[in-house]
Amino acid sequence: MRFRDTIVSIITRFMLPFITLFGMYLIIHVHLSPGGGFSGGTVVGAGFVLLSLSYGISMQSRKFSHRTSTLIESGGALAYIILGVVSFLYGQPFLTNLAIFPAGEPGRLFSAGFIVLINLAIGFKVASTIIALFDSLGGEELH
Amino acid sequence: MKHLIAITLLVILGLGIYSVIIDMPTFGDPENPGNKISQQKIVNKAVEETGSQNVVSSIITDYRAFDTLLETTVLFAAIAGIFATLLNNNRDSGDVNNEI
């Protein structure tokens, strides 16, 4: 990249772990606090967009290549469908939650059946969608 | 021949969809699940039925999980369209008339 701003790149280097951590917090605490797969995935994706804005898409594709993002993109939807199909093995309708998955104690982190797992799938999918979208609109060669 | 196979497949798919549609409850029937289940009942029972304290996420990813699945499919379709139009697909020639 021809032009790189010192302040922006250094602040990005400091902030990127915290942005990603906040996004993962939004995704994982979906059953306890406001948030969820869509909003948390957007935060994670926006962190990587910030990285590619300040360091160039070539730097960003070293961390999170185009091929990885497309694989995660398809894998998120596939994981969602597999979590729904699991209930067929127990003779329940598609996407059954508490009859199969352990309920846990409401209010704890490990509770609420498959809600957290589904939101993890959605979150990874949305994050990789944002990253792949920005990469393909960025105008650089990606292969 | 290709068209014949395509039309046959579409007719079989359409018959499948039709057989599902005639089993659906009549529109506007007060006995429909959408009309019988009140929002108050969902709000009161969400914690014990889904184990999630956040009622919004329990509605989105438990009661209406199938809707959310297709929501993520919309994202997939959008990104597939973007890739198809914007990325260079390594075609030897720019002439696409022969492929249609």
C-alpha cells in the first residue's frame, strides 16, 4: 500500500484484539444479554475491515485469506443445517432445541441448548460475509 | 431434450410443493398456531421452554429458527451474486455467448 497513516495503523494494531473480543462476547452471550450472531459477526467483520483499511488488503488476506472466508461462509450455513438435522436422529421435528440439547441452568453461560451453537454459526458466517464482501469490492486481485 | 428434463423436474417439484400447500391450515382460521399462540404466552414461557434469558434471541433462534436459517441463506445468495459478478473467474475469453 502506498499511503499508510502511522496513527491509524498503530491504533488499529492495539484495537483489533479488543474489537474481535467484543464481537465474540456479543455472539457467545446471546442468551444472557442483548446481541447475537448477526450483530456480533458484524463487529468481528468490521474489525478485519479496519485492518484492511489501514494496512491494505494484502495484509488482511495474510491473516484471513479469501479462500478461508468463503470456506467459513459455507461452513456456517452447513453447521446450522446439521444442528437442525441432529433432531431427526431422536425422532423430533427439524430444529428442536431442549428435547435433545441439555438445558442447563437459566442464567449461566452453558445453558439454553443449541441457541449459542446456532449463534456461533451465524456469527462466523456474517463475519466472513462482511470480510469477503469488502475484499471483493476492494478492487485488488484475489487468488 | 435438456428442456424436457428441466420441465419434468420442475413439474415434480411443483407437485411436491402443491401437496404441502394443500395440507396447510386455511388462511385466517382462528385455530391456526399463528393466531392461537399469544405474545404474552411466549414472553412468560420463554425461559422454561428454551432456557434462554434473552427472549429476543430465544424467539429468533428457537421459536423462529427456520426463518433465521433462510435469513442466513439470503446472505449466502447475496455473496454468491457478488462473487459471480465482481471476481475474475479466469475465463479464457470474454465471450460468454457460447456458454448459454
